[in-house]
Amino acid sequence: MKRIIFYLFLSTLIFGQSKDPYAILNKVKASFAKVKDYKADISVKVNMEYLKVPDMKATMYFKQPNKTKLDSKEFAMLPKQAFNFSPTAMLEKDFSAIYVKQDKIDGRTMHVVKVIPNSDSAIIILFTVWIDAEKNLVRRVESTARRGGSTQIELMYDNNFQYPLPKKILFSLDVPKLQFIQDPRNKKLDTNKKSGQKTTERGSVEIFYSNYKVNSGLSDDIFKEKKK
């Protein structure tokens, strides 16, 4: 962790830092703070060669600061937190930030900011965030985990929608797969070869949001866990 911060700090000294990354991130947080709560229909498409999952549908509930609920029995095998990307969740704990550069996505100017959690126990050790310079929206996030592996999130918005909530999120990630090597003569697992060797493949998950109902005053009771 300290090496990452030192490297990024050194890069800043060499190439300069023309904009305040904390001011940019605070604008993102202020924009999202307009959303007190929301309810939305979501549908999910999983694109992974070794994981055949049918398209799924659910209802998503959110209430500030961090209450979430996913109403569906189809999502048991997928992490529920993946379907509610909140910029405040990434920035709620102590972190360091460095302004990197300006970039373009779909012809729009982006601020690129690196966010480094200051906790030595953080699962994610580095976020690189692309922020729409005009609308203060997060458009892309690349994260690096402590144990290796990376995830990229692309967020797409409806230009006519007044709230900073996406119409689609695309997750691209490295997922492990298990290669089984079989003996072609008897179709049994050949234990003399490198059977069971773990490798990874790049997969993606597409999440589509529709029928948003924003700031309707959702009750806290919605988020209470039902007793089994």
C-alpha cells in the first residue's frame, strides 16, 4: 500500500497536478446526494463461457446512506452489492486521491483520478475513476484487488434523466475457471496431467435499470431482513 502511494506521489511531482482531485470527488458526492432513495427494475445478463446463467430480473431498492435491498430469488449466486454502484461507497472511508489527467469517453471530457484507500486491510487497494467533467458523473472505474485481479465498471446514463443514476452498468472482471484434462481413450480424468489447474478468463455482467422511482420516501421497513 505504501509503495503504491509513494509511486503515485512521485508521478505527481514529475508530471504535475493541475486540478484538485478532492474537489472533483466532492462534486460527485454532492451530485449523488440528491438521490435520497430509489426503486428500480433491473435485468442482468451474465457473459461468461464457463458459467451458464439465464437472464435474471429483480427490483432494486436504495436509501441513503447505504441501505440496499434486492427483491428476487434469482440472484442467490451473484453478490447483491454489485447491483448498486454508489460513488459514496467508494469514498466513505479514509483515502488519498491524485489527479492523473484528462481523457475522453464518447467525446466527453473526463477527469481521471486515482483513489487509494488508506487502510492496510482494504480488499481494493487502488481505484482509477473517470469522472464526467461537466455532469460530475462516474463513467468508468478500474479497481485493483490486494490479491490480484482487476475489475472494470462502465456506467451509461440517460441524458434526459435528472438524477445521477445509470441506465446500464457493464462489469468486466477476471473469473477463475477449472480446466479438466481427460484421457481421450476412456474419458476419465487424467490425474497424471495438470488436471484441476486454475486459470482465469475475462467475463462480463450487464445490468440494465428501468422504471426508476426516485425520492419517493421509502420506508426503513423495506430494508429489514425478514425472519426465516
